[in-house]
Amino acid sequence: MIRIENLTKQYGGTSVVDGVSMLIERNSITVIVGTSGSGKSTLLRMINRLVEPTSGRVLIEEQDTRAEPAHLLRRRIGYAIQGHGLFPHRTVAENIATVPRLLRWSAERVAARVDELLRVFQLDPALYAGAFPHELSGGQQQRVGVARALAAEPAVLLMDEPFGALDPIIRAKAQEDLLQIQDRFGTTIVLVTHDMDEAFLLGDRVGVMSEGRLLQYDRPAVLLTRPADPFVARMTGLTDRAMRLLSLTTAGEVAVPGPATGPQVPASASLREALSEIVWCGADAAQVMAADGTPRGSLTVASILAHGRPG
């Protein structure tokens, strides 16, 4: 879907992004993670040409992004940033409608899309369509910001530290919302963060950057078990690799048939969460339950721990 080829950005002879190449698959979530100054945000902004590359190129569906004017390119790529960036003098509906109106959608189509997105993000149109940003909570503002980025039905959504300003509870809900939205619309998402836990939660593939270079780009489990660089190993966590590895697999994926004495855990829970519940209850196993309340099988402490080691 997105092919990045030897992309470089220099300022005064200093490379802030240095020869990065990567292939981002269609309908996936790719997360770029790194410390401040690693070049991750600059890399993201070169995809929609908010920053022009010094050399290299970006192709979307095998079309070079330089083949069209930058402002037209940006209208078909969603972009969401930390702090939402809503227009304070426009209502929620007007904010969401910004790009569709630039694209000259009909009023009926715009209204239908605004209504759809408000409902998807659990914001009652009757209550929120006419509200102004200052009347919303931080979490609601962030949801409207993402809705605005999705309004024109973009195939690609870029997100730059979108949840960094949210408190932990609202942030967890925003991350959950993003996974559901991506599953519903099939959008290809590229997200930048400095939070490795967030990267592993959201990313189908994760790229680790340092000093402008892409050190490793792979599935989260590979980064944990086979880091290609000492910096990658430090970023993924030398002291809690086992727990992070357990967080990548759900209870439903590894439950075995049969009942168990002990706590009940949802099939959607991670093995890390299941282990925590078992230990908290002083048990040796847990019953795994489907979303409809029917048993899915059981998990023992031993079977969980077996998934916390490199394969």
C-alpha cells in the first residue's frame, strides 16, 4: 500500500531522517516508535508532504506522491495530531465536514457522513453535532479529531502522537476505539508514538527509529524475541520482555478445551491480564469465557508462562 524508498530529510547538512525504506501493508496499523529527535514525526510528515524529502520517494498504491500537488494529496490522506487541532470557532459537525466540503461533496452526503462518524465514535448527533470544541471533554475532542481525519473516507490515516495528551483511562478507551475503527473501515494507519506499550498494543508491525535511522521493522513478537540492535532491545524492555510478550496473545487464542476452577477471564483478555487475574485470586487456572458468556476453555499458569518465552 505505502512504499517508502530510501527516504532522507536533511537540514543544513544534518540528516534527521536517514535513508529509511519500508513497506506498509494495506489495511494494517504500522507504528513508528522512538525517542524525541529520532526522526519519527518527520518521517510521518513526509508521507503526506507536510515535509518535503531531500531525497528518496513515497509511493501510495505504486503512485509517486510527487505526481500531484501536495494540497490535493493531503485531502485524500487523513491526518490526526496530539491535541486534536480542532477549529475552535466551528461546531463539531463543521469540523468533521472540513475536508468533504473542500472536495465539494453534496450537502446530503456530508451530513450523512458526519452523522455516521458521530455515531461510530459514540457521540449522539443530537447532543454533539452543534457543540463547539470547548464544550467537549479532552477525550471527546480527540474522538472528533480522529473523526475529522476519517471524514473523506481516506485509504490512509496518519497519526502523530494522537493520544499523548490524554489521561490513562481516556487514552485506553481511545486506543480501543482506534482498533475498532480500523477493523470497521479497513483504513491503513501509520501512527507515531514514543510509548512502546502503545506500539505493541496497536501495531501489526512496529518500526524502531533512532537518530534518523530505522533500526528494525517487524512484528512486535519479533522485536521482543529477536531485537536487531541493542537500542531496540532497550526500547522493547530488557526487564519486562516476558510480560510484554504475554500481552501480544489473547486468552481465547490459546485456551484448551475443558473446565477449570478459578476466575473467569474474557477470551479477549491478554495472557498478561489472565495471569494477573489468576495470581490475584490465588488460583492455578482460569476459565476462558466468550463474549456471549459461554465457556471457551481453560488456561493454566504453566500454559500461560510457556508463551512468555522466545519460541
